[in-house]
Amino acid sequence: MELSTATVVVAGLGVSGTSALEVLRGRVGRIVTVDERKSETDLHDFGDIVWDEVDLVVTSPGFNPRTPFLVAAHEHGIPVWSEVELAWNLRVANSGTGQPAGWIGITGTNGKTSTTQMVSAMMRAAGFEAPAVGNIGKPVSHAAVDPANQVLCVELSSFQLHFTDTLALDCAAITNIADDHLDWHGGMANYAADKSKVFHRARRAVVFNADDARVSALAAQARTAQGCRRIGFTLHEPQAGEMGIQNGWIVDMSGVAGGDYAVPTRIAPVTSFTHMSEPDGTVYPHLLADAMTALALVLGYGADLRRVLPVLQEFAPGGHRIATVATAHVGAGVVRFVDDSKATNASAAHASLSSYRPKSVVWIAGGLAKGSRFGRLVADQRGTIKAAVIIGVDQRPMLEAFRASAPDIPLTVIDPAGKGTIMARAVDAAGALAQAGDIVLLAPACASMDQFVSYADRGDRFARESQRWTQAHGE
């Protein structure tokens, strides 16, 4: 498409839409903005779009593929791009190399943000200007037209990938695939297909979760550039072509760390990742998996292990990722309050709950279910959960899961009326159920927007209320 003369509809002026609008100015013939809630747009009703005058639609991720104006665009034969697709088509040359910045893309149901942040930190240590962009940080369209950038470390959501079709990433990873956003995509098959787009045409390395059969199959089926590595990661002892754990060490049997496929190359002891651990030194398994994903990506890109490994060993997860926010001395021990508000789906909550000993967790759960069900999660973790406090406007999916899979676990249901006091009431209820040695864990398995501004707002409120509770009840 010749963009310089094109008429482009920018649908939705949220973060990605605003970024798309800004980078399109001066690069296309005409821009028509549409947003039903923004007074500054050209149109306020998608029904007013004159399709015969439109060459391209750039859509925000909030619009699912069945939205009427997107269906209309398809019927008129008009291509629909995500902001990521736009960024890929507008990327400019780096001022130092004369070539567009490399792209390292990370997607998956869980672990995208931490992995992307790890990759960015290591690539910077390797000497690249390599910001974390996309679904976190700076919008990818702005980053792609910045000639200072040498490598873009891009977190990619399934929403963004749905309308993205021409990516040819240097390195690509899928951390895992589990039920999430199935209402948006219209089912698991569609969701997985959109995630798999990161592997198509990959040039240097495809990194995949070898413990996830669906992801492993997608990696095996991917049509990549000649010479592109396939590197699996596992929390178990690795096979040829994988990075994994052996005798307490991260070891590589893919060759990406400089060894060969037959002899494990020891990289670092698991205990050296001190900022990804419980107070007793136990490393969180899901963060260890993220670390191996990130390491395989940067080594696959060509970074020097000696330069990047120390950065990874010092990496601390970002906010609202399994962080202790308050501690109360109760009786002969302590009660810890742990914020994992970023666990917005069942798979993430499963990983979080799996970090703790049997019958030690008072779990705060619930919220916007996004079409997911929680029976398997509750069944798998019934040995860890001591009691649960259920929040959210639609509590039925979570309550049904407990009723079917763990009817013996005590439940406290928080009345959804009165949003301003939801978290205070939840923390009070959880604190009353906790005893010395227990964890009060906010890992809701659901999105936050039914009762909070965001998962960060939910986590912040949990931290404040937990600190209030510990001051009032701690000995």
C-alpha cells in the first residue's frame, strides 16, 4: 500500500490510537479519526464512515473482530491494521547502523511483561539502545520511527496480534497459552492462532515453552527463515534443543549459550536469582521460566552471556507481581500479604498459588472473568488454599468452581455494592482467616475493570489496606 496518498481511519483514540495518529501525521494523505467518546475526533459514530473513500483502518485493541465497523471494513475489502502492524510498516533506519531496529517480540498468556523487561535490561547491558515497548512502556509505533533505537523489545498482546500479519521478528517467544480473552477472540483456537503469529517468518530464534504442548506444536509448525533456531525452555531437565534445570542449575542443551546439543552447558545456579525468590530462598517457578525465556531470546539475538547474565541475576519483578506489601507478627509467627494483582487469569493465579506450601494461603480472588472458568484451577490448588475471599461484580464463575471442586474450603463473599470499600472489606475478611505462617494472596485470576481502574489500582489498594490491617492487628 502507498501510504503517502492513502486515506486512513484511526479507530479509537486510546493510548495506541493516539500514538498511531501522531506517527501517521505527515506520512499519509488523509486521516479520519473516530471515537464515540472523544469530542476532538472527526467522527463520533462509526456508522458515519464513508467506506468508498477509505484505504486503511488502524484499529485500537479494544475492538474485537466482530465489531460492526470492522466487519464493514472487511466487506468493503479494506485492510485493518493494528498499531503494531502500522509500526512494522513505518519503521525507520537506526541512525548508527542504517538499518531498521531489530525486533524481539514476546507474547503468551502470562509472563509477557516480566520477560520483556528482562530482555530490555539485558540488551541494554549488551550495548544496545533497546527499550521495552508495545503493550508496556512506549507505544511501539513511536519507538519504530525513532532512529535512536537499535532493538525494540516488544510485548505483544493477542489483541494486537490479531490484526498484525507481516511481522518478521528477529527473535520471538511464546511463554505459554491458557484460557484468557476467549470472549474477545471467540474461542481458544482463534486465541492460539493469533499468538502464533510471532513465530511466522522469525529470523534468528523461536523460543517456546517446552512444557506447554500447544506452544511446542506451534513452534514446530512455524515457517521461519532459514537458519532460525528453535529453543525450548523447561522447568525440568532439558532435552536436546532446550534450556532447563539440572541439579539446581540453569543449563543449556540448545547450543545458544555456546555449548553443543549433547553436553549440558551450565549457566548459573538457580539460587543466584535472589530477587525472584521467597524469603527462604525458594525461587518462584514462573519467574524462573520467564528468566530462561528472556535469556534464550537475547542469546539467540547474539548477545554475550558474560555481559547479560549479571543483569538477569539482579533483576527484580515490576510492581504487582508476587510482591510482599505488608507483614504482621501474629502469635508465634507472621502473616504476609502478597500482591500479585497482575495475575489476571487462571493460569497466572495457578502459578502464583503454586509457590506456597499446603493450606497456607488465604486467597483473594475474583473480578471480570473474561469468559474463563476456574474449576480446574480450584481443583489443582485446593491443597494450597486454606480459605478464599471472593470479590468482583460477577462472582458466579468463581463460586461455582469452589462449589464443584472444593466445597470444604471456607469462603467469604464480599458484597459488590460500595466500590470504594471493596478492598478494605476483602483484606479485613482475609486477615481474620489468617494465622501465623499464612499468606494473604491477592492473585485474582480475573481482570480488574469491574471494580477498579486497573490491575495496578487494585494492587495499590490491596497494599494500602494490608498495611492498615497489619498496623491494627500485628503484635
